Amino acid sequence: MAYETIIVEIEDHIALIKLNRPDAMNALNDQLLTELCDALKSAQNNDKVRCIVLTGSEKAFAAGADIKMMSSKSFVDVFTEDLFTPESEQILAVRKPIIAAVSGYALGGGCELAMMCDFIICSDTAKFGQPEINLGVSAGLGGTQRLTRFIGKSKAMDMNLTGRFMEADEAERCGLVSRIVPAKKLIEEAMSAATKIAEKSMITTMAVKEMVNRSYETTLREGLLFERRVFHSLFATEDQKEGMAAFMEKREAQFRDK
Ligand code: DAK
């Protein structure tokens, strides 16, 4: 598929996917989400890719769903076409890790897209928000659910009810992002984190992604049991033997994803 609204570069085992609708602050429309899902699926199926970085521009990661596309839709339209549901399910089905590298605005569906990634590294210029209430609607892709689990009820209510933007410092303080870096270094830092991940065993990496995500879906007791059983099962891999042998032999592990 030839892309018009995203740019994909694959380098050193990392797929860097850049949202590219500069005239619309990377607002999410059908075309962009279709292209993004296609690129993510290709990255998942490409053995050379071991980690994915999703980013936007310096000014905007994404300023939300495309308001111009949505404005004339009726209840029957959005209900029948189940706007964005298949795409969000495809994004969540990606088993390789995805880092969101956020600079500038991550609003509405843009903030929700970043939260669908595995973790967020942001620049000191990042601004997060769920301002849908200003448009007479609510968040629809996790802004009242994932955000609440990530940052707690009080802040999630504040964000969703007032529609205010949260700066990078506050986002880091409340656990929405894992780290803040200078804007000019955002891609370099995200690629460096992705490179570290790419050096690990892919089997373990995918298992860990599944384990952490399970904690949002289940009780603590069931989650701990799932974690323990996956931990046990990793002893069936050659990579476990290699990782532990390398430690004892004081050398770097050479994982073979087996
Ligand atoms: N949609 C369409 N165009 C947008 C846009 C958006 N979300 N955000 C910005 N743009 C466009 C502007 O219209 C403008 O285009 P022109 O007028 O030049 O043609 C261009 O980008 C530059 O924007 P501004 O001139 O406004 O730039 P400023 O620097 O002054 O302001 C801003 C930047 C990001 C603060 C401002 O543009 C803004 O407030 N944008 C809207 C933010 C927003 O309300 N976002 C939430 C959108 S609603 C669903 C799941 C999810 C959703 C819906 C359904 N289902 C599962 C059913 C999600 C909904 C949303 O995200």
C-alpha cells in the first residue's frame, strides 16, 4: 500500500511511523487510520522489525479525530459504521512493542492513540488533553477509561470535564508518560529506547507486553497467576538458557528468538 498520510522508515530493526497530515495537525481520519493499521500489520509481519516507534510532528502528535470529517455525521452513521472500532482493535492486536514519541498536541483521539501504545516518551513541549467536551461530545477511544486507569479518577475527571490541556511535567508526574526529553532529541531518545528493546529476545518481549497489558484486564490474583505461568513457560526457550549463561560468563547475551 502506498501511504499518503503517514511516513514509514525501517532502520536497524525499528519501524518509525510518522503521522503526516501537517495541514490538519495530524487529525485522525479514515485514510490515516487505515494506513496506520496497514503499516503496523506490516511491521508485525516483518521479521526484521523488533520494535515500533509512532510519532507525529514537532507541533502535533495528533490533535484528535478529524472534526471536519465527523461534524456532519448522525448517530445512525457513527453507530452503524462503528467509527474507529476496527482500527483501534487492529492497533491493540499488534504484539510487538510500540513506543509513542509525542511532541506538541496529543488531544482527544490523539491522546487516546498515544495511550494505545505501550509507553509514551514525550518532549518538553507536549500537551495532552481530552477536549471533546468542548465539541459537545465525550472521548470515545479510551479517554474516560484508559486515562482513568493510568492517572486516576480525579485527574481523569478534571481532563474530561474541563477539557484542559496537561503539560509534559504534569503528565510525567501522574504517570501518563514514562519520560520527558528535549523536543530536539525526541526521536533520538525514542529510537534509543527502541534499540534497547530490539536487543532482547523477541519471545520474552512479546510475552512481557502481554503480561503488563493483562494487568488492566483482570484481577490481581489472576494477573499474578498469569505472570507466574508465563515466567515458568519462558524456561522452555533457548533464550532463557542463553540469557542466564551470558550473565554467568560475563558477556552480552546473543538472543535468537528461540
Ligand atoms: N480535526 C480537524 N482539523 C483540525 C483538528 C482536528 N481535530 N485540529 C486542528 N485542525 C486543523 C485546524 O482546523 C486548522 O486547519 P485550517 O483551519 O488551517 O484549515 C489546522 O489544523 C491548524 O489548526 P489551528 O489553526 O487551530 O492551530 P492552533 O495552533 O491555533 O491550535 C489546536 C491548535 C490543536 C489547539 C487547535 O487546532 C484545536 O483545538 N484543535 C482541536 C482539538 C480537539 O478538539 N481535539 C478533539 C477532537 S474530537 C471515536 C473515538 C475517538 C473520537 C471520536 C470517536 N469512536 C470510537 C466513535 C475522538 C474524537 C476527537 O478526538
